[in-house]
Amino acid sequence: MTEHATAGGAGGRHRVVIIGSGFGGLFAARNLRKAPVDVTLIASTGHHLFQPLLYQVATGVLSEGEIAPATREILRRQDNATVLLGHVTHIDVERKVVVSRTPVGETTTPYDSLIVAAGAGQSYFGNDQFAEYAPGMKSIDDALELRGRIFGAFEIAEVLEDPAEREQWLTFVVVGAGPTGVEMVGQIAELAGTTLQRDFRRIESTSAKVILLDAAPAVLGPFGDKLSRKAKQQLERLGVDVQLGVKVVGVDSTGVDVIDPDGSPRRITARTKVWAAGVAASPLARLLADQTGAEVDRAGRVKVNPDTSLPGHPEVFAVGDMMTMDKPLPGVAQVAMQQGKYAARTIAARLAGKPELPPFHYRDKGNMATVSRFHAVASVGSKIRLAGFIAWLMWLAVHLVYLIGFKNRVTTLLHWTVTFIGRARSERIATEQQIFARMAIQRERTKSSADAVPVSDSA
Amino acid sequence: MTEHATAGGAGGRHRVVIIGSGFGGLFAARNLRKAPVDVTLIASTGHHLFQPLLYQVATGVLSEGEIAPATREILRRQDNATVLLGHVTHIDVERKVVVSRTPVGETTTPYDSLIVAAGAGQSYFGNDQFAEYAPGMKSIDDALELRGRIFGAFEIAEVLEDPAEREQWLTFVVVGAGPTGVEMVGQIAELAGTTLQRDFRRIESTSAKVILLDAAPAVLGPFGDKLSRKAKQQLERLGVDVQLGVKVVGVDSTGVDVIDPDGSPRRITARTKVWAAGVAASPLARLLADQTGAEVDRAGRVKVNPDTSLPGHPEVFAVGDMMTMDKPLPGVAQVAMQQGKYAARTIAARLAGKPELPPFHYRDKGNMATVSRFHAVASVGSKIRLAGFIAWLMWLAVHLVYLIGFKNRVTTLLHWTVTFIGRARSERIATEQQIFARMAIQRERTKSSADAVPVSDSA
């Protein structure tokens, strides 16, 4: 049996292995399309995920296919690229191989150059037991799970008789006031306040409590004071209860334990929780650091050279959310895209015998986050700070342009039109599995507690 | 604590309970919108399922939201209708109550009139153990499971080294040559033969074997000899191996055991199987029969009176796939729609003191099935038999018109345009859970068999 990449590496061509199908990996692969190399892209999902729109899948606006085109389809015409589905379990920079667990076993892929773009996962700051009760927002699996929980919560509230229990199910807590948390909480508030307003007969969806928690003193801190204030105002206008300076110390099936700014503990009762608080670099960052002597920062990111390569290993690059550089860079898609492209071009230049490229320089194209329908905040350079409709139009344009895979753009625009104008959600499926199986598990656990069989047969 | 329906039944209004959110239940509810009644629709899913298009979700053409709008959203403006999420576990026609298991417990709903439109489920003809290996095509859960299996099979084949194992994963068997089986097998053949043609590097998706099995001697039998022959020809043109008169006697993780027309046993090795062979009426049909003395046919359907009511219980109606009448009716959406409407109008007429309606009469609007892109068969009345592009255009028009929930039509039309013209599939997500967790389970089971770890670390 042969190794995976050698199948494509016939003729002794330079073998580039890319780990990850996110923005970094995909831009690296695309920018190698004309290079005399064989590219193997290894990723644990078959799709490229347009992560900035994941919250729209979780809240029923877009379908999962719209934000996650198949990686193979994107690269189908790039004949020098092979996609391999696998979880990378090890990298050996001395032997120059990547080991991955594919759906059917383990495989080893040798490389001549390696671009690691494994991104970052959710971080619960050492409290991984929170994950079950407060899923993160990092994958399609996460978004579908949250979609089932959010729409399911209203369904469950509708069949409950006890007002206190209903309130538990009609309380939604989002932890983390960065862009993902703000976008998520804004969407849930719109769902409860508008979309679902006429759908139920026994509950008032508008009475739902939607709470945004963050230990930091500001919403969207990195956008600066002015936009931060505006975003908070807009959220409050939507009915979101924004609680800042509040530290989450516990999460369980019925609520969240917090410490208030004055140091006093408090409990928030809420059945549906979303975790958008922290990210931690892929464990591959530490693995690369251990083997190359590179530093690792608090968020687990590996420190790379000015050309995004690892110390002593010019052939190994780390790009995007899993790396850090001397100059601090934001954890946004733009950085990963630009670095993926940079690493690809560096490899191509070397193979062509050209001089090394100048050090990587991040071109900041600005930063934006939607708060609600027709309302976004945008910051471009050090001068432009926009909040409101114009920023929202910018958001719309940028996201449409960047949605990789042209085919999806038109349907996405249409889904958005429907959502923004009609306020409906066309993708609000909670599977039977999600609603009934999950409740059965919860009942099992809370048996003999107040949860058990609240609707009685009194006939 | 109160019973569920009385919450809506204030003022002593006539209480109509409808079981099921399929075509029958939904058409019954909509046709009661002007009647002086309180409607409670009890269903085990929160959505109305446009079942004739389920195969398009399973094969990546449409998103689940497009064929399954929320029942609450459809009925949001109908103030006399309440939707209750629950599995109906019992009906007591003497006490006039329906008992259902909601996500949080059990609830009892009293009625004055009852319309049972619980449809039919997949039947494995007494071999329910087949279900795990060959999922049916009855729910969104089924379609998403099959979508993961179908797209996942190509992914798995791509990482396998052993040609024999690859072939197992590149063989797809659909059992049942009715409309669902034909549509499904046609889509899989198009996927393998066209859509995925350039997506893989190690396998040839076009080499996939796509097999349609049926114990009957014809494809789409009820469409008549001519269309049956044409459909078979068209499937064969797509590369489908149509095997008729073949009886399936076993299904397991690696294949299907069949008995050939000459009585000899044979095994077909195939990892992905779809069951579209038989339907059995909801168990509620038998429950109603037991309580009213009505007959039950071989498919478990309850025999109703000419006005779709049950013997001795003019206030209890059974409509759609779960009932049978003196005159045989096809198991199609049209029957359920017309009967749901008929039962609703019967109730309204009685309340208005008007004479009973004439017996239910089915208006056959014809029958159609798509075989492939641009090719369908349609039979209308006893004369019209169409096969090919014109029939396909009819199919397209009819399905667009009937897709309940206007908002979805435009995006659906667009998705279709993309699919039919571009041949791409925009909804082809297989979740990580589906691919990796499923394979882990299979590995567990087949440990020490030929399946184990076929890709070795030879580096």
C-alpha cells in the first residue's frame, strides 16, 4: 500500500500539504493552482465553512449548504489539488509527514512544504463541561444543534403549563459580546420579538428574555468606544438585556451562574445557552511549537516568523487563527486569507528560484458586524466608524462578494431578501431527533425533580 | 392543570382535533379557517413535509427548509388553529379524547370532531432490522441521514486503497421501483455520473454502480406498460442497473441478499442502501378500527365510510394514506388533500345545519414521477400518457404550484435552475458526526473482519 500523497506526487513534483479547509487553507490551495506542485488539502469536514454567517444557519435564515460549499466542488477544476477527509492527529516536521485519521483508518501523507491552517476552536477556559449545555459556534454541526435548541425551546414552552418552567425555556443566554455573540443575540431577539410573534397561541414569544453576557466592560470592544456604545444601544432597542462586566462561572442544564461586577454571585435561569466567549487555537499550534521551539501564546497560538514560517523550518507555515506574529493581528477571516495566499506565493517563488517575498504585511480592509436587520457597525482604518444602515449595506455587499462559490450567492441574496423584508425564517427545522430525543435525555436526568411530566392527564 | 384544547376551546366552541401535519391534516385545518370551531392540530414534527420532494433533500438539491415549512408559520394567521407538538399514543373514541406524548410529558386533548390524517410510514414487511442499514424516505430525519450516507460513501471510497472495498462503497442499491425509488435512483445516478465527476482524484464517481431492485416485474407499475417501459429505458440510459422480479430477503451493513426470478439466491455487495419498497399505515388506523369495528386491509389501512368517517362515529374521520374506501384510491398527496378538505367541509356543514355533503369523490388530477433531469412520466385520466421533457415541465409546474408557503417557491425555483442547468448540488453537507461517528460504529462492529484499518501507515 502506498502513502496518500504519493498517488498525486508522481513525477517527483513538489508536494504541498495544506491542513484545513477554512479561509486560510482554501486561499493557500487556490493560489497554488498555477504552481508546479501537487497539493493535498486535508480537512476534517468535506466543506469550506463560511464561518461569519454560521449564526444565520443557527437562527434559521440560511441553509447549511449556502454557507458551506463542498471543498471538492470549489477545487474541482484545480487538477493539481486533492482533497483528503481526515482529522490530523500528528505532524512530524523532521520526517516531513502528516498523520491523519480518515473515516476508515489512519493515513500518512508526506510533504515537501506544509501549510497549517487549522484555525481555532471554541474555548471554555478550562470548563469543557460547559460545552454540552452551551454549544459553541464553530461548525455546521454546532449550528444545526443550536437551530434545533432555539426553535425547540419555543415549542417546548408552548406545551408547558407552569409559568416558571415556560420562562426557563423562553430565556436565552449568549455568552460573549464579540461579533458572533452580538450577531447571535440580535437574531434570537428578532426571532422572539418579530418572526415568531404570531406563531404560538399559548406563549407570547415577545415575552422571551434574551440576555448577552460578557466579562468585558463593552460590547464589540475592538470596534472602539463609539461603535461599542451604538451596538449596545441597538441591541437594547431590540430588547436584549446586555449585562457587561459579568463573569460566567457555571453552566448547567437549567441555567448559568455568574459573578456580578461587585463580586456577588447570581444565577440566571435559562434553558438555552450559546457560548461565543472564547477561542483557542487548534492543538496543532502547540504541536508545531514543541517541535520547532516556537513560542505559544495564552490562546494557544504558535508564534511564526515574519514570513509565517516556523523557526528553523522555512518549509512549514502556520496561517490564520492558529498563529501569532510580532505585530498583533485580529482573529478574522481576512488575516487567514491573506496569509494563506502569502504562504502559497512564497512556496511558488522559491520553486521558481525567485527571491523571497517581503515579510507578510496585513492589509486591514476593515471590520464589521451586523447587530440586527438593517443595522451593522463597521470600522475601516483608523478614521471610518459607521453604525446603522450604511454599515449594514457594506456588510451585505462584502459578504456577498466573499461568499465563495458563485452559485450560492443568488439564492443567498434571495433568502436574505425574504428574511430582511418578510422577517420570516425559511430554514427553521428542528428534527424529531433533536426535540424528542433531547427532552427524553433531560427527563431521565432530572427525574423526581420539578421537571417531570408537567402536563398532566386530567381528563 | 387543564387539558390542552380547552385552553383554546373557551366559549364552548366546537372543538376539532386534527392529527397529522401532512397534506391531509393541513388541508383539513385550512378549510376550517372560517368555521366557528377551535382547531388543534397535533403532529410529531413542527413542519409540514412536502414529501414528494424528500428525495431532493436526500440527494443535495434542495435544503430541508425548502420542503418543510413550519406548520405554525403556515397557520399563523388562522387564529382558530393551535399547533401542538406531540406523538399521538392513544385515541379514545368513546371518551372523545386524544392522548399524546409531547416533548415534556403526556397530554390529553378532548374533541367534538376528530380528523385523523396520520399517513403511512415505511414498511419493511416484518423485517424492521433492515431499517438501520436501508433507511426509508419518510421524514426530514430520514432524508438528512441518507444525504450524509450518500455523499459520505464517495468520501470514504476516496480514502480507501483496496479496489474491492472501494467498489462496495461505490455501489448504491435502492429497493422499490415506485415513484420514490425511481426518483431516488435517478438522482443518485446523476450524482455519480455527472455532478461528482470532477470532484474526486482517486476514484471515478462515474464507475459507481447504481442498482434498482423490485420484486414486481415493472418500474412504476401503476403508470401502465408504456410509461413503465419508457421510465426503465431512461433509467438505463442514466446507467442504472434495473433488476426486476428480484425479491430482497436480507439487508445488512455490507449488502443485500436477494432471490432472483428463477428462485436462486444471490448477494449484492453495497454499502449504501435506500428502502423505498413499502408503506404501512399509521398504527392509529388499527387503533380506530379496533374501537369502531371497521375493517383493516393488508397495508394496515382502516376502511372508512363514503364520507371518510368511521362506522358508528360520524364525528371521527380518517383521511389520506391511512384509510381505504370501497373504491380503491392511490396513495398520493391528492387523495389526502381532497379528503382533508372534504372532512373539514363536512364538519362545517353540520355545524351550519346544512345537509350532509354527497359521498367523497376523488378527482384524479393525474400522476407523475421524475426519472431524471428534463425527463418525467405523467399519466392523466385514462388517455394521456406522457414521457419526456413535456411531462417534466408539467411536473415542475405542478410541484411549484403546490409547494405550500409561497416564500419558498422562488428560492426553490432558483435552486432547481442551478441544479438542472449547472448540474451542481448546493446542499450536499454530510456532518462530521455522520461521517466519522458512523464509521467508528461500523469499525467497532466489524473489528477483526476485512474492514479494519485498510489504509496503513507505510511511511
